[in-house]
Amino acid sequence: MQLLNKVKNCNGCSACVVACKDRCVKMFDREDEAVRQILENAEKPQALEGKKKVPMINEGGCNKCNACVLFCPIFNPVDMPEFSEWYNYDEKFEKEDLPAFYRETMRNVRAGQHTEFVGTLCEIAALISLMGNKIRPNLILKPLVCDEEKRSLEECCKECSFYK
Ligand code: SF4
Ligand code: SF4
Ligand code: SF4
């Protein structure tokens, strides 16, 4: 099973990586040869080009529990809050290791610390999904606006359901 056969226009949010307790999901560049074959033959539409990484499952270690699919906010949409304040997108907010960032945020929230999470809507949706579709009061979400110029750079962003 590959996620790209189940999830339309994967946006690289990486929730599936964290969802897999067996650590069978890893993110790869779209240019990677093995990924390319999966992308080209995916049952759901996927962009072949783009900077956003896509997940690949190590099928040898997978126990077919389906958690990665069920926690994917595209496959299983979450309740998004209404935001009154928005922040301008800036490259300084790009995360090198998104899964580590989600894990650290969740750890801090569960420990009761005041925690701020600045991210795009797809990253916020991933975090909410991983937290069981619940936002605890000590978690402050700060959404970044993906303007039209930014969205025009990636196929999955052009199709982004958060902006439709
Ligand atoms: S089906 Fe379960 S074990 Fe397999 S990759 Fe997904 S989360 Fe991991
Ligand atoms: S959780 Fe869904 S949208 Fe996010 S990277 Fe995984 S498959 Fe793609
Ligand atoms: S437009 Fe923004 S929120 Fe939508 S997929 Fe792209 S980066 Fe994520």
C-alpha cells in the first residue's frame, strides 16, 4: 500500500510520518527515482514536479494498520478553527524536519506548557489531526497566509482545499 494511491494531491504535511508508530513512512523528494514511479502510477492525481516532499511506505515493515491514511488530513479532514489573526508567510517559518516539529509541539502541549505553533494551514491541519482533532487551551495556533503567488509554485497548493 502506498499513500499516494489513497490521497489526492498530497501536500507533504508529513502527518503520516508521525502517525506511523512503526516508522515505516519517510518523506522523499519527488525527483527520487523510486518515488517517481509511484507518482507516475498513483491511483490519485499527484504533481510530478515540486519542492514539497511526498511519503513513501516501506512495505516490508508495514503491518497495514492504516493509521497513516486515517491521520492524513486530506483523507480524513479535521475541524479547522476560525482564525481572526493571520501572519505573512516567510521562509524563516519553513521547517527542516516537520515530523520532529510536530512531535516536539505535542510533547510541550501535553506537558501543559504554553505552546505556539506557526504554520501553514496544511501544517496546522496535520497537527490537529495528530492531536486527535482537539486543540488544547495551551496551544496557540498562528496561521500563515499562502498567497496566490506562493500557491502558484506548487500543483498541490493550486488545488489546496483550505483555500477553496
Ligand atoms: S499502515 Fe500502519 S504500519 Fe503501515 S505505514 Fe501506515 S501506519 Fe505504518
Ligand atoms: S498526511 Fe497525507 S497529505 Fe500529509 S504528507 Fe502524508 S499523505 Fe501527504
Ligand atoms: S497552499 Fe499553503 S496550506 Fe495549502 S497545501 Fe500549499 S502550503 Fe499547504
